[in-house]
Amino acid sequence: MKILLVNWQDPENPHAGGAEIHLREIFSRISAAGHAVTWLASGWKGAPSISTEADTGFEIHRVASRFTFGPASVLYYRRQLAGRNQGGFDLVVEALNKVPVYTPLWVREPAVLLVHHLFGTTAFHEAPAPIAAMTWLQERPIPRVYRHTPTQAISSSTKDDLVARGMDPRQIEVIHPGVDLGFFTPPVSPIRDELPTFLYLGRLKRYKRVDLILRAMAALKADGTAARLVIAGRGDDEPRLRALSGSLGLQENVFFAGFVSESEKRDLFRRAWANVFTSPKEGWGITNLEAAGCGTATIASDAPGLRESVVDDQTGFLVPHGDVGALANAMSRIATSRSLAGALGAGAHRFADGFTWELAAERTLAHLARVVDSSNRAFTV
């Protein structure tokens, strides 16, 4: 098949996150199976307009910027991509990660919608009111535009969100992401830090609510529980988080690690007593599975997406979102019991065994093939 993948960012984008990791892992395997993948994404300063990834075979086309990608993608498709490759593409996959670009309205080929998660009112926790309102409004037409579009959701939570907005559940297939269990593995011998250490790893964005972890750390300190927090990642919320850490008197308890490589990430997972993820809403929570692959438990908000990547009391703990007391209590339970950290970590590792990128790619490819086959039969009739 010849597949056009439309996503507002590609894996090389400086702002790339979990959604781009997911797409790269899935579609690199589809490409390796002999299918041609073209990726249409936004550009950034200094980025080449067209490039080919040597290790995946993706041909990446970049247009406009992350803020103007929507309308620019339509024009670029019509002028540069439609009708190429001896008749065009077999299908178009739109990855809806932030803002929809409504591909069913402007592509010639059958469209498939791949949904990570929708912002909804969560947008108002991150962006200024006018921008948040625009994001919220752009999601409103989704049920009408994609009503007859075959859809993949990365979690049951995302499917439930789509159905609640008016999408047909019969059109939605849930395909969970995977984890690289050949890379994210437990250490040969235990290397957990001597001091109970918690880890947040991800983008530093206001809506991720990393501030809740800082406040829980302050509660631990007030109770006399020795612990340390490592915050790995970068983002525009870092200055606010650093200021909050200082105001809470956590200068000696919190370490901002900045951007980390994949090998550094794995080392942090292996050393941590628990991974902590307090977002109010996610599509899935890939870092929870990466931590699990390394034999490390996760404490997470009992929120859409996250409650599927953490099994309460087996692979970690789920706590009511925003409840700092409950979060601090869960962290304290682990910080005061190395054996509990180990037991939950072992449960997390067993859980991770059920999720591989190979399985996710196989299920994705099978679904796309059914869409193409159905489209061809409909056209013939």
C-alpha cells in the first residue's frame, strides 16, 4: 500500500512527543513490511522541506509551522501530493493529536482517523482562554466530519470520549500502543537509588500538572519522609515549576534533569522507586509502560487513558486527580517500603509483556488493509 500519514509534527520536530513516538514505531514497521509511507507535517526554523529517514524509509514533507499547518496542509496536498505515485495513495491516515485538519473533506483517497486523545476542556488548563477556546471549538465538528470515517483509538478511554461526542462506536477500533521490551528492560542487578526517588519524565507543560507532584513532595518533607524527585524533560512550564519548587523549600529534594537521551531515560526508570504521572487526561501514557518495562511502578492520576496503563495496587497506584493528600500518601507508601516498590515494579513488568509494537503494528496494518479492501469493493460495485 501507499500510505499518506498526516500529523502536525514528525519525529524530528523539536516539539515531538509521545504521539510522534507512537506513530514512528507503528509506521516504521509498516514501512519495513514493504508499504510506502509519506508523512505530511509542519515545519520549523531550519527544517528541510522534504527529507527521507534512512532508518524508516519515511518520505517527510514539511509545510508552514505548527500553528498554520491546518490550511497549509490542504494546499500542499492538492498542489504537490494528490495524484502522485501512479494514481495517488491507497489511503490517508490522519493522526489527531492536537487539532483536527478534517481530511475527509479534502482528500481523494479513503481516510482513516487515528486518535491519541482530545483536549476538550483540558485545553483551558494549558493555554490562554482565546487559544483554548479555539482548540475546543475546532474539536466540536469532529462527530459530523468523521461520522463515516474508520477510526483507530489508542485506548478505550479515547474511544469512550469519541462516542460521548457522537461518533459511531462500530466505526472505532481500539489498538493499544506498545513498548520496546528489548530496550526498556529491568537491570541485570538491582540499581534502585538508595534514597527513595520518584521520577516525572515528559514535557513540562502546565496541563500535565507536575505542580501536584511538587506539592506532594512538600507534604512528604513536612512529614519527615526522606525522598527525592527527578523531573526530566523540557517545556515552557519549567520556569514556573522551578519557582514553585523554590517556594516550597524543595531545593535539596528536587532535581531538574532537562532533556535526556533514550539511554539516560532508561537509566532513570531503572533507578526510580516509582514513576509519577499526574495529568488530568491522556490518550494512554507511554512512559508508564516504558517504566513498567524497566520493572518500575507508576503512581498516576485516576484519569482517562492513565487508568488503562496502570493497574491499581498491582502495577502501581491510581489516585484521584488533584488530590495532593492522596498522591502524597501513595508516594509515602512506596518511599517507606523498598519491598513494596519492588513488588509493584515486578507486577508492572509482567503487565508490560502484553504490549509490543509488533502487535500494535500488525493490528494497525490489518485494519488499514480492511479499509482499502472495503473501499475497493465499494468502488467496484
